[in-house]
Amino acid sequence: MGPLLDMVAPALREITGLKKPEIELVKLKGDASTRSYYRALVGAKGKPGQSYVVMVLPGDAAKSEEASKGKAPKELPFLNVHRYLKSKDLPVPEIHHEAIKEGFLILEDLGDETMERWLLSHKPDEWAEAYARAVDLLVDMQAATEDAAKSSCVAKTRSFDNELLMWECDHFIEFGIEARRNSKLSRPIRAEMSRNFDLLVKELLKIPTHFVHRDYQSRNLMFQKDRVVLIDFQDALMGPIVYDLVALLRDSYVDLPNSLVEQMIKRYAARANERGLLPKGTTDARVKEWFDLQTLQRKLKDAGRFVYIDRVKKNPDFLPYVPNSLKFVREAFRRRPEWEGLRRKLAPYVNELA
């Protein structure tokens, strides 16, 4: 802690205007990110304390932690996307100090209440209030970022194209099936799965494309009394417009009643249509179809990713969420019998889909 404290102390003195503040750094629990976070408690005798969050950057911070194509951008994606979202008056944390060369940022302290924590402290019959806020913010974000593909935002340089979507499907085969079973599939079986995934990806590519946060879920939305704040947006890209809706409503960390999912899909469709975000005449049924197709791809990817984080990053914390992710896949297959062929290809190797 000593070297880190020595590194950030001058910046904290400058921010607070305190010449000799008492500074305490408290490590915050992280998820799968290579970044680490500390709460900086800064005070002086006779003055109220102030609190900030220090983001400590890894050496390759410009590189996306999710799969993406092309070279790492010259500018830190977090700063680039933050500037873009802030220019659209979207709720993001304030950045108080940038020290990229030194490897840290000092951010606004948003507290500890993520949407997930809010949900855990409230009864399920109160959850609709929280999800309505999150869905409405999603629509606001999509309406504000309609020019993303023409902006200077790094999101415009990467997209969920055929190659990336297929990579995520192959990632599931490698980790969600082979690594999880500790056995390789034969080449013919693997090739047949890939052919079926290729059909799914082709359908996903027909969905309207928009700015995508990429991980719009309960751990990346900070709840405050008067606002919901976006975090962890550095992997933003262009992709299917329902991608973030799936991330929110088919969140591996929260199991929602299907009735609430249906209610929120309808809410999203109504508001997105009102804002002109969807092609004219887009029905609730069409949005639900897109939602289910994206659920198949996203939640299979998540299941594989959680195994990858365990096997490669040596972090088993996400393994308990694999069954829930696959449960959502099974339910989407049930609603979309036209994809029974893909389910049958996977079921012999994924018990949750049998």
C-alpha cells in the first residue's frame, strides 16, 4: 500500500486543497477485471472527510478485456467512452485526476450500492421499480448515442460482426463444453456445432445495430437516490440494439421472474419506438424474438467465459453462475422451437440443455 499511497497522495492533495491530509486507502472487491480499485478516504483535523475512488490500471490498460479486433487504441478506452457519454449528458462518474503514465485515475466515489445490492435489500415485488429505472436509462443512452458510428468514440471502431460473434460461440465450445467436461470434441461434431452457430449469428446480424455498453447489468449500474450511474463502459462497441437489454434482464447474477422480464421487454419496446430507435412498425413480438436470439448467444458466451475465468485467470468466483446462464439459454430454446436443431447439437454435452 505504501508505494501506491505515495503515488496518489500528491494528486489527492491537489484535488482536496489540503496540504497535509490524512489519507487511507481501502481496497475494494473487484470482479474479473484486471483493473483494481481503492477507496481513498481523505481528511484533516477539524474538517469533514472526503472520499474518492482510485482506479489502478494494468500495463495493457488500452487493450479491451473482452475479445475485440484490431490494434489497441492509442487513448485509454475508459477515458474515450467516458468523454463521449458525458458529452451526451449521460450519468457517468466524474474524473477528478488522470495519471495514465503513472497508471491510475481518481474518480468520483459513487458509494457501494450497485443495482444488485439494491435488489438484494428489497423484496422481489419491489424490483419492477429498479428495472423500470434501468430500462429507461438504457433507452436514454441509446437515444443519446445515435451518432456513435459517426463520432470520435472508440466504440465506432469495433463491432459485433460475424467474426467476433462466432469467436464468442467458439469460446463457449472451448470452455463451456470442452474445458468444463475435460475432453475435446471430435472435429466433425465441433464443425457441426459451428455450422449451427453460424446460422444463429447470421440472424443476429439482421438486428438493427446501435451503440452497446456491452455489460449493462446489475453490477455495473450504481444506484443513488436521484440517479442511476453507468460504470464499466470501456468495452463499448457497435452491436445488436437488444444486446444491453439481454445483459440487463438475463443477468447471470439475478434470476428474474419471467413475468417481470416480459413486462420490461414491453416497456423497452414501447419507449424505444417512441424515441424512433427501432424500425417503424417494430412490434413487441419482434423485439422478443431478437431478445431470445441474443439470449442464446450472449448467455452461452457468459457460461464459457465464467469457466475461462476459472481455468485461465484462476478465479473460481463466477462458476456458480454457469448453471443460471445456461438456464436462460434453455428457456430461450423453449420459446424458439425453430432453433431446436442447435439445442440438440449442444444437449449431449451440456446437461442443462438436455
